[in-house]
Amino acid sequence: MEILSSAGLLAGLNSEQLAAVTWPAQPALVLAGAGSGKTRVLTTRIAWLLQTGQASVHSILAVTFTNKAAKEMQLRLSALLPVSVRAMWLGTFHGLCHRFLRLHHQEAGLPKTFQILDIGDQLAVVKRLLKQLNIADEVIAPRSLQGFINAQKENGLRASRLTARDPHERLMIECYAAYDSLCQNEGVVDFAELMLRSYEILQSNDVLRCHYQNRFNHVLIDEFQDTNKLQYAWLKLLAGEHAAVFAVGDDDQSIYRFRGAEVANMTRFLHEFGVSEPIRLEQNYRSVGNILTAANAVIAHNASRLGKNLHTESGSGEKIRVLQAINDIEEAQFVVDEVKALHREGLDYMQMGILYRSNAQSRVLEQALFRAGIPYKIYGGLRFYERQEIKHALAYLRLAVNPDDDNALLRVINVPTRGIGTRTIENIQAAASQTGTSLWQAASSLAAKNSKIAAFIHLIENLQAQTAQVSLPELMAAAIYDSGLMEYYRTQKGEQQERINNLEELLNAAVAFKPQESGFDSEPEYDENDPLFAVLSFLSTASLEAGEHQAGQGEDALQLMTVHAAKGLEFDAVFLTGLEEGLFPSEYSMAEKDGLEEERRLMYVAITRARKRLYLTMAQQRLLHGQTHFALPSRFVDEIPECVLQYLSAHKNTLVARQQITQRTNPFHSSRSKLADTPASTDFDGFQLGQNVHHERFGTGVIIEASHKAEGARLTINFGKQGIKELDTVFAKSKLTIIS
């Protein structure tokens, strides 16, 4: 291959990139804005060090966060220079620690043939341990213990260093200690152990630590904003006092706090490595000017940031299109119509991305895409009706209408855990085989001898009895709640909120479902007056939506994903949906310290995924928790300058609640001032517009809309954090108190 000269390596770099690549052999923090050529700077920096003789392949340590990023850097380096990339320590944190432990397994107290547990293997070990200790899932859920162990290891803490605050935590710590002993005896390590064991050896073994500190003169780290406490400590140990540490990251794109990432590591780096000022990469090569103006304006509202301002030479481009739909159905249909129009204009589906804050939001969008026949993929996740918790809930519904459905029975007979183990299930299957009956019939015959089977049979029989008596949403609610599924996920610690959201969205789907639009009413075997018609058509629709329009390998398909999953990706056109208070920013995040700043960083990431065209969509109302929810538009939209926005609907400003956006710290006074011109004499069943009220469930609120009814009145009340609710005074009057 042709060997590039030093000048050739640097050709085409802008002044900011050139400064970073040719930085002297001393610590540097590079603030690399979205689309600013971060990967190019990192790989060119390594090539520059090698080409100019400042480093050898053996003296460089380069750390990435994903195998994909590591392979990309290896390919780029191989294309730039004739170097043996395999000889270089270039890889992920876990990959490099694995390499280190293989070389020093004796010092680590591990067998030469030690094996690595992936997440699934680790969970299996945890379950086996809990069974050995006779600890029921109701006492400690396996996933909860798994999350606890990994979190402690990522903070550099062994069980011996933990102090229990209550008996339950004491039991968790004891299980953590037992888990470590079991893994040690079996010669296996989990992912978190790779990091912790490597750190402990470097910390305690002076000879090894000095060897690697002398070897690695240059340490380069990608995505530095995503490092956790242990990873940062590991890097400091390896770097010592003399290595030229080259940390590249973007504090404005730190969005993985839930995984332990500490954006404060960037500020710590400046102080602890004596860096007076970061190098800022601010020229963006991805997005047009209006999109960058929006991103800069939003992120500027964060106080805890090092600061930078993206710019581009590609012109202003199109304005950002904003739609405030009447409801989530209209919002989804608008997205579908725009996708079809862009596709007709020649834009491939794969160059369009639909983003949302929570996986549960995909359901309405998927339904609209399914009906339009548009191929799509859920990036980094499962389609709505393929998700575990959804399949569990639908299995209960299937058993309610057909208890002889063996697949459905096997899926949920012990989900949530009710003490029906593998041996019992094998006995049921054997009995069914011998008698030539269904598993349900076999289980029913064994119920008299087994109270746990009897309880399951009773549960399904109760659901069966309701099929002819209640509506589809009520039956769906019974399947979700009476089965114990919802309570099961609520008691699980870890990342279970998405599963709860998905179950609530399934209930929304049942509420919104119209059997007459499913296509089954045209079939003669279906009687629309049959109580089972809605249930059967709903189940059939769910099955079809799970199985059809699956994009094949390499097929042009629309990309759907959460904002978290979108990091690192880019599209010509991006639809950012669900921009409402409580959704984005998330109500859960807003309740946490610094949560709003992380939500704003998520918004920044979402905006900067778009190259040419960006849509911001929201709904005035959407189904949440099975009820219609009236939503405030996201504060993030208001943080974008009006000059770069183009509103596409007549609905802008029609939602009365929008008037509170500018004074969110006191929404009640804001609403009252906006309604000051309303005649105070107008009485709505004893209530007035602008009046402050207290509801026994929703707390304090202000009446922002009201209308007369034949009996009583209909009040629209802004309850602040609880959102906007519509209440009928005939039913709610006893729960409402006027605040003078």
C-alpha cells in the first residue's frame, strides 16, 4: 500500500482537528461536538504518532466503548499506515481487561482456562445460587440481584466493603459474597468482574502497574463522557503520572447515567491531569444550519457543561417542521404521510428515522406503518407485539378465550413465578400425552392434588368468566393485573419501567381498538354481536402486526428507535415524536437530581441525528395508563428559536395549557394571569375559570377550561406535575375543594 507522508495524513483537516491531531505529548481533553469528525481525529492522531516516531504500536493504548467502534478504528488505521493493528492494544474496556487477565491469570487468581459469563449466563448463575440458598424469587428477584452485583462492581465495591441499611440489603450483600465465591470456584467471570479484577491487580501489584505505566506512553479514550467511576479509576492507574492521555468526548451527549456513566469525569480530568482548556471541535459535517441552531439553543439551557457551539459551512437548509396534532393517532398518521411523500420524492426508507423517548410509544406508530404497508425495523429492540411482557399478557388473553392453547399455557403457567416448577410441568405434559388431551385438561385433572396448579386454573377460569361480561379493555386489564404481571414487574428492580410502560400501552391499544376496522367483520364466521368478537379480532390483529412487514436482510426499511438507541446514527430525515411534558422530558427523570439536564442532553442528541430535515411532533392528547391524557408541549420546543421553526398545523396555540410554558415554576399563577380577562361571574356548577382547586388524588391545580353540560359541568384542570385532567363535576365534585 502507498505510505502517506506526515503532510498527507493531515490533509483535509480543519484547524480545530489539526490542533487536536498534532497536540504535543501531554494530556488533552477534546470536546468533540456531534458530527465533528471525532473518529477521524482519533485514528489520525494514532497514525500521526506512529508516522512521526513519537510512539510505537506497543506503546499505544486506545480504548473504545463498542466493538463496532474498535473495528472501525482498526480498519481506518490499516488504510492509513502499514501497521500491525493486532499488536496494538486497541479495543473496548472489557476486551482490553480480558486480554490483561489472560496474560496475568495467575496474579488474578484465575485458572488459565477461565470463562466469561455473558448477561444471560450470569443471570442463570444468579438463579442457581438463589435456589441453592433457598431464597424465593419473591424475596430477591434474580434480575434485581444481578443488577445489584453489577452496580457494586462498577463502583469498585466488593461485598466486604458494603454496609447494609436494612435486613433486605444485608441479604443482598450476603448473596453478592456467595455469588463471588461460586464464580471463583467455577473459574468464571462476568463482564463487570473483568474491569474490577483488572483494576484490583493494577492497584495492588506494584511491578505490573509500573510495567504498564512505562509501556503505554500514549493513552487514547473514545466517548470519554460515558466512562463510569471504575473505568476512570482504571485509566488513571494505567496512565500514571507521565502518559499523554488523549480523552475525546462530548459532555452534551452524555446520556447513559442509568448505566453508571459520570459526565463529571470530564471536569475531573481537566483538574486531575492539569489541562487548562479543552480543544473544541465545533465544525459540524452532518447537519444544516437551522438544525444546529436548534441544538445549540436547547443545550445552552444546561448549566453544568463545558460549553461549545456547533457551526457548519453547508448553509441554513430547511426550517424545522413542527406539528401539534390533536391526538397520538393523528400524530402517527402525519408521520406516515410524510414518510410516504419523502419516499415518493426518492428518499430511501433507511435514510429516515423515527425517534421516541420510550419504547412504549412505538405501538401507535407501528400500527400506522402496518396499515400503510411501510416496511420498518425497530433498531436495537423488538417490535411492540414481540416484547416479552406483551406476549405474556396476550397469552393470558388467549387462554381466556381458548384454554386448550398449549403454547399460551406453557408461556404463563409459571409467569409470574407461582411455584409451578419444571418437574410439575413435565408431569402435566406426560399426563396430557397419555390421555391424548390438552395441557389445560391435564392440569385441571391434577389440580385437586396440587394447590399451585389449582390456583392457576382458578385464575384462568375467572378470566374466562369475564369474556362474556366485560369489554375488551376491562378484560385486558384483568389479564395484566389479576395475573400478577404488573405487580411482578413493579417489584423487580433494575430497568423494568419500560416493561411497565409497555403493559400500560397494551391497555391503551385495547381501549383504542375498533373491531370494525380490523377487517374481521367482513368474514361470515365472525358475529359482531358475539362478546368474543372484539377479543378474537384484537388477538388476530396483534399476531399479524407482529409478523408482517418484517424487513428482510438488506431490505430498504424505515428505522424506529428510542433516542438512546439513536446515538451514533444519522439520517437525512428525522421525526422526533411525543414531544410533551412527562414524555420528553420524562416525568421520571425530572424527579431525579440533574435529571432534567440529562433529558436535555437526550434532546440535543436527537436533534443532531438529522442531516437535512427535522420534524418535531407532539399530541394535544394521548392515551396513557388507559385514560386520555391532555399534554403540555415539551419545554424543549420552546427553547428553540422561532426563526428556525415552521408550524405545519392550525393547532399551534389552540391548547390552552401551552400558555403555561413560559412560567413553569409556578404554572398555577401563570394560568390565572392568562385567564384574567375571563368574566368572573361565569359559573360552571359552582366552579370558575382560573380558580385554584385541590383534588384528593391529583393535588393542587387550576381550572383552565370549562363547559356546561346537561347535568353539571366539564372542567379541564392543570395539576402541574400530574398533568392536565378532564373531570365531570357530577362524579368529581365531592373530591374537589376550592382554594380561596
